[in-house]
Amino acid sequence: MYGVSNAEVFDSGKESVVIRNYVNGITGGVILDMTGFDEPFIKCGHVIIRSTTDGEYKPMPISAGAYASLPSDAEYVGICITTAPKDTPHVGVMTAGEVNDKAVPYSVESIKSAFKTAVPTIQWGHDKIG
């Protein structure tokens, strides 16, 4: 008999509406360096950065439920398009397309301008309500 024991449960929440239009991404995805990232999952819609010193891909740091400042030795790269557990962070990264800025796991308002300058091939949008 097959069963599930010690299974982790993940509620995808708004994941199905985060990516509004996928145009292009990093072929084959990336393996993220999760050093300092304390969440159990890297979620679809998370901002991905790359170290300018060693080329490692990382999730954008978060602090108190929001994006922290971009580290001085990093650059914006794209948006995570898959959700993965912290212990196996193999993810797809979109570098061109449109992202629902109201469905991402953390607000992008504080970094949106700098992100748009660094990655102009990603647009932000959402459906109007009412």
C-alpha cells in the first residue's frame, strides 16, 4: 500500500495567476544558493538575483515579510516561475514576459523601479477590479 508520511503541504495560493505572459527565460533553469533564506519554499513570483562576484543565483532577500534591499554585490535577473522546497531549489527563471504584481509572494512596490531599469523585458500588470 502506498501512503504519504511526513509530507509537507504547500498551498499554492495565487501561484496559477502570477505569470501573465511567459516570453523567455534561462534555459534549463537554475539551482539557487539559499544561504540566508529562511522560508521553507521559494515561491513562484519571487524575484531572482545573481551575485556579481561569483555568478550564483539567489532569491531576493526578504525581511519582515517584504523584500529587503538589493545586496551591493548583486543584480536583478528575473522572476521565479516554479515553487520549490528550500532543500531542492531547482527553479525556472523568467527573464522576459509579464508578471501579476498583485499576486507575487512579496510586494514589489519598493523595488519595482530599480527592477524595471535592470530587467526592462519584464513588465508588471494586473487585472482591474470593479
